[in-house]
Amino acid sequence: MVKPVILAVDDEPAVLGAIVRDLRREYGGRYRVLSSDTAAAALSTLETLAERRDPVAMVISDQRMPNLEGVEMLERAMPLAPGAKRVLLTAYADTQAAIDAINRVGLDYYFMKPWDPPDELLYPVVDDLLHDWASVARLPWRGIRVAGSRWSRPAHQVRSFLAKQRVPFLWFDVDADPSVRAEVEAAAGGALKLPTVFFPDGRALVQPDDRRLAAELGLHTEVEGPFYDVAVVGAGPAGMAAAVYAAAEGLSCLVVEREAPGGLAATAPRIDNYLGFPTGISGRDLTSRAVSQAQRLGAEIVSARCVTGLRAEDPYRYVTLDDGSEVACHALVLASGAEFRLLDVPGARERVGSGIYYGTSHGDRALLEGEVVAVIGGGNAAAEAALFLARSCERVHLLVRGAKPVASSYLLDEIESTPNVEVHLETRVTGALGEDRLQALEVHGADGPGRLEVAAAFVYIGVRPA
């Protein structure tokens, strides 16, 4: 995130140097303190900042300057930095001009020269003004942006990959923002190709797959050596534990993961049964800790790479990667984990990523704020997902196939006390309906067949070995 700007303007070099020195000493860690020695130069600087969409928190100007006085300069600066706090530096003779400027340009404060000592006469006022500005300012995002259609399966894949890699990003829906749509078309030579990933340096990736996206993000996607003491296939909790134990013993260790470290555990909103975390931990946090621990001990983790073959030629084992290359090792650990069991009803497979989801994330929850959704399943994972989604969704329907949920009692107690979670017992999903996305579920409950209008359904009906 770019630092907001404080701009100081004064035509007297000694005064300008003093105000810049004092401001940088106190605020240089959080703000960029810029200076201009004329009103014209200050307005030019503000024009450049506006074109770059850099936030301006405050403009401090001397009143008496040649060609353009401070009040006039602040007035012309208003459309260039509309939210910035406006402050005037005055001599005693200019007090009335400063008072008049309160109504004319919405002046926030005026300082009498000199302002020494700044700890008493400058910083307390500037602190208050910057606090007021920060409380309402919307700072521009300087990270990765993802543009696509809300219900697009490829867009969901990109969002999911970035979330699993713990890469922060902003999501933009081209159907809701014409300016983003135009930017996407420009990146693809006039065509609308989705999703498109924009990087802070101006690069754009059009319809990237996981491996290309990982490479552009600077993630570790290439194996460094031809031989390791231990190779681990899979970077879920079991694979990461094997890597930690091997690396801690001084063994060279390679971990190969086809998506991102964490496996299914990374999609869990909360994990309550992992040793050492009495109040629970999110799957994302647990994954982050495991990766940091393994890397600190020397393990090499390669993401977005598939293992396509294995063979043994004693005393070595060989792992074949998706580009045809091989890695040899003494010991091979297969920790390929499990995959979500798929919902096998008409219409479900076609809508995966466009209303049917396996696992939940903060990004999914944000996109579904205020919507009605369903969670399918009756175990702990389903109950945790329902509680997680209930924080932002209008209503969560928990569809349980059996006569009662099999989730732990503490989760059932939480669900019972959460008013926007509705539990449907003895309810089977028989179909998924919608045009280009999920719009309703066909269900068969205790009262017979029915239809449930939902924007999305999250499936937790068990897992199968991968």
C-alpha cells in the first residue's frame, strides 16, 4: 500500500525546510512528506498525484506567496485532492485571511509562525487532522487485482489459488464496473477474456492457469536439485509434518504440491481438534505456520506442480514431474491426502465454481454478503462452514441427510444460538438448477419434494482418498 502524501508549500527556503524537517521526523514512517517552493509547483505536484491516484492526506501552505496566495492555491487544490486536510501557515498580519478561508475553502486549521516547539504547537493539531482524514479515507489498492465474472468457474479457480497461496488481492466484477471491463478488453487486444489478473507494475495475465500464475507471482515452481534424501508428494498436514521431521533431522527434503500447501485443511474456517490450539485455529493460519516451520528448517516446497509417475530402482526412488523431468530420492513419502466427495445429482457438476463450491474461503464469503446460501452435510466441517458463512450471509440453510447432525455438540450449540442458520433434517439434494449459475436446489425433505432458492451451495458430504 502506497503511503499517503503530506504536501508542504512555502516560497521561503528556510521556512519550507523547517516544516518539512518537523513533519518527516514525526510522520515520515507513515506518510510521504513532499514539498514545493511555489504555488504553481504545488498544483503541478497535486495533478501528478491525482493522475496516479495517490492519496493526499494534507496540504500545508504559506499564505503570502508571489503570483498566487495560499488561500487561492488551496482553493484550486480542492478538486485535485478533495479529501485532503487544508492548513494555512500565517503571520500575525494574515490572521483575517485565514479566518475568511475557513468558509471559502473549508480551511481545517491555520498555524501562526513560528510553530516552535513542534511537540506542543504543531504535532497535536496535525495528529488530530490526520486521524480525522484516515477515519474516512479510502486508500487505493496497490496490490494484485483480479477481474472476472462473479459466477465464472475459471475466475473462481484463480481466486481460490490466490487465497490458498495467501496472496492478497482485490476482486472486480466486470459486469458491475464498466471501467474495469474496458481495462480487461484493452489487456486482451479488444476482446473480453476472463479472468484477467493485473499486477502493480502494469503487467496483465489473461486467463492464466495455476502454474503460469504461480510463476508470475514469484512462487517456487521449479525443483532446485536432482537428488534428495526425502521426497514428499503432497503438502497437506501429513506431508508438511513429514517435511518438518525430515528437515529437522538434517535431511535434504523436497515437497511437491499440485496446488498450494495446506490441502483440504487449508479450506477449513476453523480447526478445533489440532493439538496445541485450545481455542481452535483457522486452516489458513495452520498452513502458514507449517510452511514457515518447514522452510525455516530447510525443506524445499514446490507449488503448482503435478507428479505424473513413480518408479523404484533400488536403492533409489524416482518421481516424474509434469514436464517429464525426474527427481531421485532415498525415501519417498506419499501424502496425497483426500479430495471432497462430489455431489452426484443432475446439474451439480456443471455448476462447480459457479454456485457449487467445495470448501469455503473469506473471498467466497465476501462475494456472497447478504445472499441466501446452503451448506450440504451434517458433520463438523459442514457445521463450521455454516457458522462461518452466517457472519455475512442473510440466511444459511444447513441440509442434513440424516435424522440429526453428526457434528460435535459444541458446534450444534453454536448453530442453535445463531438465528440465521436454519437446519433441515432428513433432506436430500436431488438437483441443481439455474441458467449460467446456481439459482436453486431441488430437495426432498420429510414433507416431500421441494425447491430451495439459493445463490450458492457449499458441499461437505465427506472425502475420498486422492
